[in-house]
Amino acid sequence: MLRFLFACDSFKGTISSARSAELLVEEALPFFPDATFSSLEVADGGEGTVDALVSALGGERVRLSVANPLGRSVEACYGLLPGGTAVIETASASGLPLLSLADRNPLITSTYGTGELIADAIARGASDIMLAIGGSATNDCGMGAVRALGVRLLDEKGVELKGMGSDLARVARIDLSGMDKHVAKTNFHVMCDVNNPLIGPRGATHTFGPQKGADPTCVDELEAGMVSYSSILAETFGLDVSTEPGMGAAGGLGAAARLFFNAEIVAGVDCVLDLVGFDEALAGCDLCVTGEGHADSQSAHGKVVSGIAARCRAADVPCVAVVGGMNADAITLFDCGVNALVPTVIDTSSIEDALAAAEDNFRLAAQRMFALLSIGKKLGVTQ
């Protein structure tokens, strides 16, 4: 009897990790009626991390109203796990999907809402906070988040700044005297899926700014501001982290967590896979199906598909990835252990149409995949 394991990342803003598994089971059954199916909710330290860990480990989801990237009220959610650990997603309060394409502008966005989630978790007694910092709409180097915890960012005249992207170049002094005293008593771990530094050609601004709405002029302004603010950070903390891997994650929130929270930076996907028991679930399986919203050059570096594929290769289990879309760079996933890539979008269409039809396209991709797998079974390729 064949055994399948389904473990996809969420397809940003359309299909959750849990829903992708349900769809895969529905489409696999006609082709493999005697097979057994198991599934895990997984994530890489970005959107879907709270759902994955609460589902696997228990606990509760805490909902509250916080500021979205533009300062408007939004209901966000984080997880409280057994033992006093909180899991907080930047994407829930400060994520790119919270904004329309027209509203995306990293000069005026802030991570303040993420800081509000941290403050609430601390107030509820969390002693360990895991920050999943993927998917942000911000490039503020975490200034908004630390402001929500009592830090004051002052310009050269001593006027307090709001802490959005355009304020980076204006910060002359950081006042830590009002920061929540409980922060120092809390253990922080940052789940990070990228190794980009804070500044430079591979830094937060140049690499991720354009997808957050920054045009070339905006990128130049933000990078100049990030360079300036990083020097203020180095002066304040006596430590320059601007070139360290991962500091550019979430528009520089990685650097803020490292300095203000003394956070440990950990690989997001490996942390999640270990916590949900992926290796144990994979043992004895004949095939693993994973997936993500878009496969490209970034997919091979700390994303769910590459992380799962590497573990499948080590366990000698074939791995197929169903992806919302892909470009030519996606073939680098074959080097990570992916055996086949199946895109869901098969016709040229706008992003809006692809997102609206995400579930139907996913079903069609699953049907194509399982049809091909069933041919392999008939030919004796699989056992």
C-alpha cells in the first residue's frame, strides 16, 4: 500500500497549508484509492507559521486589534503554545497581503503592529517569543516594532519620529530608557528564511524593497536611510551587525530583534519542521508532495520546498513540488532534492486572475500530477 505525505507551505493570501493538504487528498483518491495519506501544516518562518505550530503542538490563538503597516486598525493573531512560548508572525500585523498594490509604499509603512503583538504576549506572561518575520510590507529596520515597546527614536532636534521607512535617515539618537523592562527578561528567537544582510546590493532594501512597492528612486532613498540608521544602531549598542546574514529580513526587523531583543536567529524552515515532527512523519512514506506560491531563485534558500526536499533526499523519498507559478530559476530546486515541479497556472493570466482562481488551479495541477504518478505505477516505476 502506497503512503503519501502532504506538506505544503501556504500559498500567500489564497490557500492555507491545511487546505492544500485537503485538496491533494481529494484529487489523489480517484487515482490511488487504496493509498494512505498523512499531512502536516508547515511554514518557513513566514505566513502560516502560527497555524502550523498551534496545530502540531496545541495552545491557543490570540486575536487583537493592532496597527497594520499603514497604521490602520487590523485584527491580527498570534499563538500561545504550552509552556509559555508565543509564536508571532510579522505578516499577521505588518504583512504585504494586508495592503493593496496601490497602497504598497515602504517609505510610509511600519512594523508598529508587530511590536503591539509582542507587547501583548509579554503582558500575558510569555517567557519565550518566536518571531516568524517573513512576508513583511515594511523597510523600517524594525523601528515601528521597538517604538511599540517604549523605545523613542529622536531626530537631531529631539523630536520623536514615527518610525516608518522615510524616518530612517532622520534618526539622530535612540532613547532606550522607556523600553518595556520585561523585554530583557524574555527569550527571543527569530525564525528567518533569508540570509541577506541589512545594507548593500543584497541587503534589505535592494533585494526586497521593489516587491514592497519601492521604485528605483525610493530604493535609493531607503538604502541611504538604512546606512545612516545602521550607524546609529552601531553607536547605540556598540555593535555593527549590518553585514551579518539575516539582518535584512523583514526590512531590517532581523537586525532590530538581534540588537534590541538580544534574539537568536534560527533557520525558520528547519525550526518548524523539527517542531512539527516532519522526519517522523516522513518515515516509511513512498512520496512527499510539498509546494509554495511561487518558485524562483529564492526558493532554494531557506524556503519550505527546499527544506523539505533536502530531508526527502536524505530519507530517499521522492519529492514533488506543486507551485503556484515558477520562472526559469526554479530548476535550482532539483539540486535541493525536488524530483519534479508542477506549476498550477497553465495559461498566461494576470496576477489578479491567478489569485482569484488559486484553488481551481491547484486542483488541476494536483490532477495532472497524480495522473502522471498513476502512469508510473502502472509501468512499474513505483512500488
